[in-house]
Amino acid sequence: MSDNCIQVQVKDLKKYFTFHKKETLKAVDGINLSIERGVIFGVVGESGCGKSTLGKCITRLFDITSGQVIFEGSDISYQRRREILPQLRQMQMIFQNPFSSFNPKLKLIYQVREVCRLYGMDDSRIESRIDEFLGHISLTRDELGRFPHELSGGQLQRLAIARALLLEPSFIIADEPVSSLDVSVQAQILNLIMNLRKFYKMTILFISHDMTVIEHVCDEVVIMYLGTVVETGKTADVFSNLLHPYSQALMSAIPVVDPLKERTDRIILSGDIPTAVNIPSGCRFSPRCPRCNEKCSRVQPDLVEIQPGHSVACHLY
């Protein structure tokens, strides 16, 4: 893989939170990623696995504890935000809850304009970009003159997507952009993201807890558990041959389409979900793993390539 094809690199990234100077929560603990230009790169896992924290570290919304974030060949790991403003303009984020993405006391048009002005866009360019995106997201100028609570969740999320793209970024982080929306609206938002990605030729880091969404929209995927990567590869390769017991359990939890049928391959995990404060020794998944052996509870497995481009962190392989 040529370095020129890599847009974002994450090297041994760690983000720890310390509480009362006693307890340390290891939200992200040694993540390595290489994201090629133009792909949709999926990150999937249960709530609390660190996937949203990873996204916020890449965009520098969170300061990182250690490791590196390299964007377009520039190391942006520890600089002040004003020093890396040109890089941050190229990196925008779509958040999970559209209602918390906007100030409830300001009309939407002011909030959209303010983002553009922050990065130095002149007024005439701002208005032309707004008009361009209103067509994409099926909203009107009249609706932009309202307050956030006067729009539906779907309308507000479409506007959040448009606001992120107004600056013409090359890299978008979509942090569970459909999980807070009605099922009937989710497909509309996913199709909007896919269409805009093709039109503007962007790279997307797509964060989700939904395996079916990841399989549908992403070119590559990493599966996270308790702050680390347990399996990664091309989406088609990974989903056609899920190797890690945790990946298999996630897939088996997906409901079947026919309500009259029951899954026969359902994997029921035992034990409680550990916290990132008290991480188990050895493999982090070992207390819940149905295939755990003595080595699993002692030695943390390395991420090893089992097939070309398909890696897994498990002592079974």
C-alpha cells in the first residue's frame, strides 16, 4: 500500500481518563489504523468499546494520552488547535444526536454561517454553498430560519451533514449518524451520506454498533472491544469469515427478518461486561468468551494477519 494512498494514520493511539487521581479508564488502548483515500472505513463494537472516543481523538476534540494521529502526512497529535486549523478544516464530524449538535437558542441559519466564518469563508461563498446544499438535503431557506426544536430529527440530521460538508472537507467522521433516528428515516440518511460521498469524493470513518449497517456501507472495517481492535480487514472478507468469537457473537445477535423464525446460531455470552477501569488480564474478552482456554486468561493476543488483509487478535488462530 503506497503512502500516497493513506489519508489518515493512527499509531498506537491511547486515550486514558483519570478520575479522582485514583482510577484510570482506558477508553482507547493502543489502536493502529491506516485509512486509504476515498474509502468508507467502519468501526463497530458494543457501547463503551471506545469507538466514539477514537473518532474524537482523530479530530482532536479530545487530547490524546500517547501515540500519533497523522493526517495528509502531517502529525497533528499534540499541536494546539489553532496551529492545525488548515488540517482541521479538512476533517469534519457528524455527531450521533442531531438535537445536541445545535445551539437550541439560536436559529439554524446563524449556526451554519458561523461555522463557515470560523474557517475564513467570505459571505458570498457561504450563501452560495448553503444554496447548493439545500438541494441535496431537501430543506428550504424558510426552514433554516427556524430554531432546532422546530425541525424533526431527520431534518436536523440532514442539516448536520450539510454543515459538516460546507467547508469541502476531504475526511468525514460519522459517529453513529442514524442510531437516534426512527427506522423509517435511517435509510434516507444513509443513502444521503452515500450519495454525497460519491459526489464529493470524500473519505469517511463510519462509527456504528450495527453490524448490518457496517456490512452494507463500508469498504473496510475494524471490530473493537474494550479499547482495542480484535478483528480487521476488507468488509467482504471479514463478514464472509468472522474469526473472533466476539465478532461472531455480535453477528449472531442480529434479529432475523422473519419474526416467526428463531436463530439457531445465536451465541449467548456469559458473565458481565468488564469496564475499561478494571480490564481483565490476558485477552480482554476471555471472561465472556465461550471458547476461552487457560492461555487466554494469561496472555494478551497480538493482532495477527490470518489471511491477506484479514487480521484477528485471538489465541485460537
